[in-house]
Amino acid sequence: MKLQKQLSRKVGDKEYAKYVIVVKPSTIEKLGWKEGEELEAEVKKGKLIIERD
């Protein structure tokens, strides 16, 4: 996996970023996730947990 920072928008001199986690297609297939699905994120004890909504 890889964490990427992307420019979301620029308003005047201010830039707003968003972060994207890139996951291998084989991992997505194993999870049974589909493109466009809503996911929930939670932080527990310093770990990021992502689940289907």
C-alpha cells in the first residue's frame, strides 16, 4: 500500500490537499469491495481500520 497526497483545490494562494491510500487490486478482490462503495474509517490504538459502510 502507498499513501499519496493530492492537491484537491486551490483558492487564491491557499492549497487544499487530500490523501489517498493505494491498495493492490488483489487485496480489493479478496475483500469483495467494489469501486464506488462507501467505506468507514476508524482509528484504534494508533491503527487505521477501514470497513465497508
